[in-house]
Amino acid sequence: MTATMTDAPPPVAPKADNGSRRSGRSFGQILMLVAGALLLVAAVRVITGADQLDSAGQVGAALGLAVPIGLAGLAGLWSERSGVVNIGLEGMMILGTFGAGWVGWQSSPWLGLLCGIGFGVLGGLVHAVATVTFGVDHIVSGVAINLLALGATQYLAKLFFADGKAADAGGNPKQSPPADALPHVTVPGLSDGLASLEKHHWFLVSDLAGIIGGLVTNLSVVTILAVLLFAGSWWVLWRTPFGLRLRSCGENPVAAESLGVNVYTYKYAAVAVSGGLAGLGGAFLALVTSHTYLEGQTGGRGYIGLAAMIFGNWRPGGLAMGAGLFGFSDALQLRNGGETVHALLLLLVVLLAALAGWKLYRKALVQGVVSAVMAVLVLLWYLFTDEVPSDFVGATPYVVTLLVLSLSAQRLRMPKADGLRYRKGQGK
């Protein structure tokens, strides 16, 4: 008996401490990364004189452009964590824009918002029936939903908006009549004080004032809702038994079934939530960005949201950073044109040089040399030009998407059963 007690394994409490220390180190690394990025942006602003680079207006516009991309990415995260690839995010966003515009102008924007979510859920359930119940290839089903949503909304817009009361109110076959605006929030006192600090263009102080000012000025209630949905999704998926079971369906559905998990139910729930979040992203475009449904309104944001999810490694925090990056680059080209994008070239030089140094330190010679050569070429571009051509400015968000995905590809880990066909009892 004594020998048995002596050979017993040590208690597991130290493992929890290690996890806590690891979480603390991770949080500290994130803070250092954010501080370094802020210093770098402030330095670029001072050197180039591009004061709009991190102004309150730029940050506010970036936030507004990032929200639909982030919601589309969050929709993809819910679906793929359950093992269902959702290429149909674009179509579900299109359904959301139509539902919000159709109901929003007839009743209230709040009901339009709910209808946009409901239309997205409908698209998600169609995808779930095809992929989960009938075992259709996930990519084929997603592409079909994108095509069906586009065709259906074009037909319905001609049916409901082209004549009668809708036409008298400003509707036509390609857009709905305008809906009332949803409320916006501005923190009184704080917003004005930060705007005053920003006007001095002081190093770092004015940069902080501009960034914080953009986050507390003229903020849509849907933006606040989106932030809460990100936090809530993290808590549900990583801190609750429901989330653990849902993620197990995306990692190993056979093992999940052996433990009593109804895999079909969890997949259906996840894809329905995915459709609702994508529909909310579409409703944001229809009710916040333009106050009306417009044909082609999504502009590929469903696909960019999917890219943001991949960049974020299928996690809400990284996804939010990716959506913010894409929204920021989109706002730059829309608000400021070639001059501010030209200043961004200097920032790209620093990042490429840092990447080259890191790759060479890790003995990845080919990648390090390629990054160094790219840094030199971009530096020459910056030194010998005064403005970026307008064609390239318009492509800035898509170039950033490709660049970010290419740089982050080596650290990605998707759910193991993502996109695989599952049948109940297949492990027996």
C-alpha cells in the first residue's frame, strides 16, 4: 500500500498554473504588439505628414467598413467550428440586405434588422439541409446559395420595388425606398476633448486621441451589437459545454457521437447562427451604411469575411484584427485616395524589413531574402513617386487580403473535420 501511494502521480494543479502563466504571457505579447503598431503608425504619420492616417474620421470609417466583414467572418467561424464550410456567406449577406431593406422602409429599421437576420437564417438552414442532411459537397452548396440568393433578390426587387407605393417612395428595380436611420451614440464631452487634442498633431498623443475619438463618436448601435456578439461568441464557444460539444463536431464528429452528442443538431444550430450573423452583416449595409437595399451592395464582403476568419485562425480575436485591417485599408482608399495610400507604403517597408529579419533569424533564407527584396522595391516605389495610381488605390483592400493570407498561411490550423461529410453511426 505504501509503495502504491509513493508511485502515485503528482497532483495536476501545477498544470493550471502553467496555463495561467501562458495566458498572461499571451496577453502581454498582444499589448506589446498593439503598442508597437501604434508607435509605428505615429512615426509614419509624422514623417510623411499624412495626418488622416489615424484620424478620428479614418478610424470611424474603418470601423463602419469592418463591421459587415467581421460579422461575415464570425458567421463563417460558427459554421466551420462545427465542421461545415460556408462559402455561401456572400449569398446569406445578400438575403440580409434585401430582407432589411424590404421590411425596413415599410415599418421600422428595427424590424428590418430582425428580418435581415431571419433571411440570413433561412439561407443558413438551406445550406445545412444540403450539407448535413443530404451530404452535398459544402463548396457546391455554398456556391449554389450565392447564385440563388443573387437571382432571387433581383427578381423580388423587380417585383416589390419597381411600381406602386414603393416606386412613389423612391424605389426601382435595383433598390428599395429609403428606411429610417438607426440610432447612433456619441460619448458627450469625451468626443470633443479628443477632437481638440487630435488637431495639435502631437506625436503619439494626437494619434491616441484620433483612434479613441473614432471609437466613441457617432457609433451605430449595430456596431455596439457586433462587438457584443464577438465577445459572446468567444464565451459561448470556448467557455460553455455547448461550445465544447459544437467544436468537437468540427474536430471529430465520430468521437463526439460516441459521447452522446447529437452531431446533426449541433451542426444545424451552428449553420443557422452562421446564416443569422451573415444576414445581420447584410442588414448593416442596408440600414446603417446606405439606409436602403441596393443591388450588388455586398461587394464581395462575404468572401473577404471568410479571408478574415482564415487570417484569424478560426478564432474571434484574430478574426476581429483581420476585419479591422481590411476595413482600415478600404477606408483609406475611399476617403483619402492615392496620397495617404502612398504614405502607407513606408509602413509596408518597415513591416517587410521586420519580416525579412525574422525569417533570416529562423534560418528561412529564401523567404527572408524575398521579403528583403520586396522591402527594397517598395522603398524605391515610395522614394521615386508622390502618389499611388488610382487603379491600385481601388484594389488596396484586395491586395491587403492576399498579402495577409500569404504571410499567415504557415500558422493556420483549421478544424480537422471541416468540410468532411458525416453520417450518423459511421464510426460503428
